[in-house]
Amino acid sequence: MHPLAVDPGSTDITPVSFHPLLWIAAAGVFAVIILQSVIYLRAIRKAAPEANLTNAQVTGSVRRGAIAAIGPSLAVALVAISLLPLFSTPAVLTRIGLVGSAAFDVAAAGIAAGSQHAQLGGPTYTQKVFAIGFAAMTLGGLVWMLTALVLTPVLSKGDKTLRKVNPAVMTIVPAAALLGAFFSLALAETVKSPIHIVTLLSSAGVMGLCLLGAKYFKKPWLREWGLGIAILVALVIAYLVTAK
């Protein structure tokens, strides 16, 4: 049989999970991401003078953002590696590149597989089940993106209206929203185990020390690398606590 021959009832998902069309889709996703990044960077530099930002400040901000993204990106990479046995490389690259929510992807694929009385990665995980699970993940991600596309202009109009009423409101609201999101995510982890609490407190403490060190020792790199340092230290502490 041809290595790319499709047999819906076969438990060898390689012919569909490594299909050339999926590789093309993955390449297209990353091409769009790179194009978006270039467009955003050009827009930032174009708008910088109106915001009284120098080229050095823009470059520093981009550099800090890139460094701060290393920690979360490593977490996403680890999750992607764990998903490879289930969905193979093209599907994982496509999904992680677009949404990056492993919890959603696995849940959606699991529900789709369950509708076929199958289990992800189990003896009943056939090419047909893989295709249905991948379709479920893709449709769910599509709804997320369409929602952002539809709601962003609506929220933008609301932002302009609030700024006309009281400019200070839109200074407070985004900060409050970010704090609320991070606190809700962090507090949700504290109920899982004492190790989660130790990890949270240690990462928060290290991040605080990095910010204080950047301020008092005049070392901006501590602020830039603070998130990555906090994640690494917290992971080491969590490992040591678990090892005991």
C-alpha cells in the first residue's frame, strides 16, 4: 500500500496526519504570522513620533517584548511536544501557531473522538477519528478568530466613546482587565496543591526582586529578563519541592 494511502478504518494515522495538504496549511499559518509581525513593526515605527517615542525606545520595547515571550513560548513548545504523539507535526504546528491552547485542543478532539466511541491515542484511534478531532479543533479556533474579528471594531468604537467622556477611564480599564485576568489565572492554580502555591509565590517573589533590582541598581536588563528568570526559578523550586 502507498505510504500516503488513506484508509479511514486504519489505526495508522500517519497517512492523514502527515498529509502534504497539512504541511502546506502549517506553512501558510506561519507565513501569515510572519507577515502580521512585519506589518505591526512597521506600524509601530510609523506611529512612534506621534507618541513621542524615539527609535531607541521602540527598539527597547520590542526587545523586552521578545525576551518576555521566551518563557511562555517555552511552555507552549513543551505542550506542543506532548501533543505530537496524538496529532503529529503538521497539525500541532497549525494549531499551536494559531491559538496555542492545548487544553482546548485536547478537549475538543477528545469530545469529537468520544462522539465516535473512540479514545485519543487508543486502539480505536483511527484515521477517521483523527480527521474528526482535527476538524473539531480547527472549527473551534476559527470561531475564536472570527469573534475577535467581529468584536474588535465594536470594542474600538466603545474605547473612543469612553475616551471622549473621561480619558482617565481607558487608562484604568486595560490595567484592571490585565490584573484581573492574571490574578484569576494565578488563583485558579492555588487550589490544586501546596506545590502550586509555592510555585506561584516563588515566581511572584523573583519577579518582584527583578523589578526592584532594575530600579535601584539601574539595570534595565533585569526588567527585560524578569519574566523568564521568574519562570525558570519557579520551575526549579517546584522540581525540588516535588522531589522531596
